[in-house]
Amino acid sequence: MTWFKVDDSFHSHPKVLATEPAALGLWVVAGSWCGDNLSNGFVPLHVLPRLLPDAATLAETLVAAGLWKRARGGYQFHQWLEWQPSREKVEAERKANAERQARWRENQKNGKPGKDPSRRYSRVSDTVTNAAPTRPPLKGEGEERAPATQGAAHAPPEDPRVVAEAEEELRLKTEAAVAAIAEHQQRTARGAAAARAAIPKRSRSDQARNGLAALTAAVADMPPLAEPAGEPAEQPLAQVIPISLALDR
């Protein structure tokens, strides 16, 4: 069994939109007849009346639309072999299927069931079958294409030893950088702690010095006291305070 293939965009083709439905009906029926009779898209004149009433007039409509062409003794489908299998291809497939089935039946007869080497599966039907139709390849489909990178310069493969040495060097540099950062952070923390500890001590010392200086100035401005008779003279307070300041330093 063969198939007459109709593209799923046939309904929207400009030629189809400009053709009356009755003529399109003849186009479909005649295509089925050509597929069944393996005529490679040729429709004989004597066949037309058997397909549809008033087929001769509709055939000229198809010619005017560009879907058919006049040929000697009938009409020819436009670009039949671009969309439909040829007679030679169909007959070759039928012959191959018949030979495959004959081999399978011979194996069954001789008690050698199993897979036929030319088939993926061992099950075979009683009649010659053909695959279901598929969309014919468009122009350029299925052609060998060069890879996108063909002709481009490729880098030579890297030496594993060189890669290992580079990775080890990177690891050592990374560890050294991490250690340097940690040491710098520790030094910064120690310096900040020492600075914070020194600030209160300097503040208390300055306050003490300022207080003693004020006290010394106040004592120096005081009038001298009269000394009682018969008592030994005492050392002035102003002379005692500097001694204490010196000791405090």
C-alpha cells in the first residue's frame, strides 16, 4: 500500500486559496489514484471521468492555478517527485519487504525461529507492508554539514604535569596570601588593644598633674604664717609638693 501525502499547510497555500473547492477535490482524488497506480503523478485523460463529475473542466482549473500541467495524453501533477515517492522507490521497497518475509518464513519452516538479520524484530505479517508516510525532506535537509569549528585553530592538549605544577603553585600562593592577611589582622588587633589601654592611664596622670599644679599655685599665693616662738621652722609646702610630683613621675 502506498500513500498520497498532503502537506498540512496545503490549505493556506496561495494557489489553493485561489482555486475553487471542486477542483481541489479532483486534485486530492487524482493524487490517490496516482499513488495507487504508481503513475508518478500522471493522470490519463480516460481516467478523469471516473474520478469526479465534470473532471475535464476542473482539470483545466487546476492547470490555470499551477497545480497541474498539461501532458501528452493527460495531466501531470506539479512537482510530484519532490513530495511523493517514485514508482522505482516503491517497487524497490516492496521487493525488499517480500524478500525479508521470504527469509523469515524459510527460517520458520527449517526450525530456525528468531530475528531476521535484516530486521530489528522477528515478527512478520502475512502480507507485504510498507512504512507509514513521513514528511519528505525539504531542500538541504539531511545533507552533511561541516562542524562549526572545522578549520578553526585548536589548542594542543595540555601536559598533565604542567597542569599539576600550575595548580600547586596557585595553592601555595593562596595559602601565603591567607596567612599574610591573618597576621596583619592580628597585629592590627594588638595595636588597637594597646592604644585603648594607654588612653585611660594618660588621662589619669594628666588629671593628677593638673591638680597638683593648681594646688602648688594656690599654696604659693598664700601669705606666710607667723611662726610660734620656741618651735623649729617647718619646710614650706611648696618645697614638698615638687618632691611628690617627681616621685609620681
